[in-house]
Amino acid sequence: MKYSICEENIVFNDHYKIVKAKVTYDTFNGKQITAKRLAFERGDSVAILILEKDSDSLLLTNQFRYPSCKNNNGWLLEIPAGSIEENEDPEECIAREVMEELGYRIKNPKSISTFYTSPGASTERIFLFFAEVMQNDKTGKGGGNENEKEDIQLVKIPVSEIASKILELKDAKTILALQWFLLNASL
């Protein structure tokens, strides 16, 4: 099956971009569809589930999220995450983000998956990782990047509570990472 992008125009360009396109693509019954579509170009991101071995806890962040406050969820528990900068690889980005947000030094993050957050609307992919740390790997202050006006709280959740807490969470990447952990906890 084939597709073609007939035209693309940037219709919004601020911190993020929105692109409007005319696309033609093959259908499953052998015909073609031509349609106008929008894409939110956010850029790619990283996220990581961190197990602090000596406390047997998973390290999450708690921070304010403007878009989620529209649904009365201003502060969300999430795994550490962030946007990949130009010419930065995902492993470098996740190490930087973990230090900024939690103050931990990570080594050898294991790739779990790469997935789209909302493929009907956004080009964003998330590179999801897993890493283990010890309490003495906390060598930085954490709390977020002051230049980005972040205020991030470290939250440690005992592994024994994950199964009962997972349904309280509202962030998809965090739920996915915790489900992965529960399926692979014997690692």
C-alpha cells in the first residue's frame, strides 16, 4: 500500500508546530482516499522507569501540567520524561532529564519500547527506558530546570504498592511503563 503527501503547510508555529497537509493513500479495498489532515509536531521525547534497588521503590515525579488541569488534574504523578533536543540521542537526553528532574545519575538505561503518543494527531514518539539506581546515585538537587520554570517533586512508590496504585494514575506513558514492570518484575 502506498501514500503520498501532496502538500504541507505550517499553520501554527510557536513552541510547537501544527502542519496541515493534503494526503492521498491506498485503501484496503484497492481504492484511494485524498484528505486534509493536521499534525501536531511536538518532536520526540524520552521517558524512563527507575527502580531504586536498595529502597525497592520506583521513582516518579509529581508536577503541574497545564493541559491536564482542564480536567481537574493539575498535578500528575509521572515517570521522568522530557523532549529530545536537536542533535541529542535518546540515551543522552534521558540521563540529562533524570538529573534535572530527580537528581539521580543513571547508567546503561535499557530500551523498553518506542511508541507514538497519539498517532492520529501527533508526530511525537516516546523512547521508553528502564534503569536501576541506588540511593547513593542521587548526586544532584533535582526538582526540575529553573529556566523552564519547572517545580518537580520526587515521589518514591514501593514496588509492593504498584499494582494497587496503577489505576489511580492518569499518564499513559507511566501506566504503560508500570504494566511493563509488573509483567517483567523478575528481571
